[in-house]
Amino acid sequence: MAAPVDRLVPEFASETLIINGVTTTSEGRRFVVVQPQGPDQPQIAEISGGSAKPFPDAEWNGRRRSQNGRNAFVGANSLRVGPDGALWVVDRGAAGIGAPLVEGGPKLVRIDLGANRVTRVYDLASVAQGASFVDDVRFNGGLAYLTDAGRPALIVLDLTTGKARRVLENHPSTVAARPLMGEGRQLVDAKGRPVVVHADQLEVSGDGRWLYYQPCSGPMSRIETRFLDDPSLDEATLSAHVEPFADTPSTGGTAIDAAGTIYISDTDRSRILRVSAAGEISTLIADPRLVWVDAMWIDDDGKLWMPAAQLNRTAGLNQGKDAVDWPVRLYSIAIGAKPVRR
């Protein structure tokens, strides 16, 4: 009997870097976001020739503690190639969960991939303060939507003016109300406190009509973007348009395809789930190697890229004990779907 075909394709492995996000270009360039485990590790890197090189340069990845955060990464949390072909990076502005924000730290950074240089920095200080943890971003025309995982809310950013506003603050759809689970255990920090990650994952449908979002521990909700985009609506009116969508589990990352299927990583059971446009959940793949798959990406060849970040095994999320099984790997799997570039 022939051996079963291994559907997971190893794309990259690192003995030192915790890679928790990936994005690619149509030309085949690959970029990752790293959660540094030491002072000399980059936060944003390009994978080339089997190694991860700081991107766009060492200066942006080499912030000193005394340095203002405006022109350097303080705590890069997510990245993606946007619909304009540029690389966009979300900087939470703090060293980690619960760490204080740095002046100039919370921001959205646009990097031109033709020139390999930063062309605009969106300062999010007006909407990210105190316990804020700006998490991820998606685009819809001239707007960007971001999640705040520390002070639960969504952020709507006008990419032309740079003005931002907070919406659905402390709404049940943005607040984490369930335990955050990984490999059958609740995540607990080094001080023995349960880890809480509020509004985290988000996706925009291919037609731009819907924004899907959730706390890290689920469940997933949705709202029509026409309501989010209207600054004249008060919170009560906006809240009335939020709809329950899918009863998702603890999730590391998501991606959406052109048909409206959302792919989510089930961090508790090491699997990737599919959520149909009708909110029905099925399993794409379950594999013990898929430990805390974080921010995923669908490329132009119909491959789903999955960084098995093992974040639940890092000391800060595992009662102060480092249990990462090196190397940390980046996988892909063929799904035969077209991506949505939002």
C-alpha cells in the first residue's frame, strides 16, 4: 500500500526565529513578521536564499530603548501585501502584551516594494492609548480596518487623511469572554494570569460588503462595512448592525478566499478550519505539526501559507516556561482558491 501523501509543504524553518505571520508578492518575494527572542533579531524580515534578512533595513529593525518609535519598529505584530502592492506593517507600539506603549510606537507603516523604503507612517496615537494593542489590518478602498486586542475595539483609518476613529469599543463582539486555548491548555502568563486577547482576527469579503472579526478566543461576528464607514452613526446604532456569524474556537490567524471561505487556525486542536460564506465550519486539515498557526496568507497559486508559530509554548504565554520545539516552521498547503487582496 502506498504511503499517504503529505499535504503539508515545508517552506522555511528557523532554529532561532518565532515567525507568526507571512505574506508574499506575485513575483515570489516572501516576508515574515517575527516575535524577537533576543535583541539582535529582526521584527520584519524578507526570506531570501534560505535566510531571513531584516526588512526594509537594519535601522528600522534596530530600535534602541531610548529612541522614539516613529521611525523604527517597536512591536511589529502583523504584515501583509496590500491591494496597492505595498507591504503594510502593523506596529502595536509596545514590546509585548501588557507592556507600556512607546511614544510614536502604535502605527501602520507602508513600505514601497519597488524602492524597498518606507513611504508613509500612520500615527495611531489618537486611537491607541493605555492598554491598547493594535493587532491586525485589512483594507477596503480608501479605508483600513484594524483591531485593538488590548482595549477591545475596531479602528477605522482614512488612508488619505490619516484620521482614525474607534468603533464598537467594549462591544460583546470585540471583548474576549472565553478562555484562550492552545493544545488543550489555557494560556497563562509568567505571573499565573490567564492571557486575554480581545479583538484580533479580521477579514473583508471580496466584494467589500462585510467585515468579519473576532476576539482571539472566538466567536466570529460580522458587520456591513457601509455602517462602519459612516462616521455619523452613533455607537448604539452601529452596534445594532453587528451579526453573529460563526462559533469559532481559539484562533491564531485567518485568511479569506475569493469565494468567501474563511480559513481559521484552531490553536486548541492544531488544525485549519474552513468557514463557508454561510458560517458553516468544516476541517481542511488536522496535523500535530500545526502548533499555533498564526497569521495566514493565500498566494496567487492557490496555496495557503501557515506559520506554525508555537506562540502558546513561549514563556510569556506558558507560565514563564519556554517549551518551543525548534525549529519553528512555515508550511503551505494547496487549496486551489483565489485570494482576496484587502
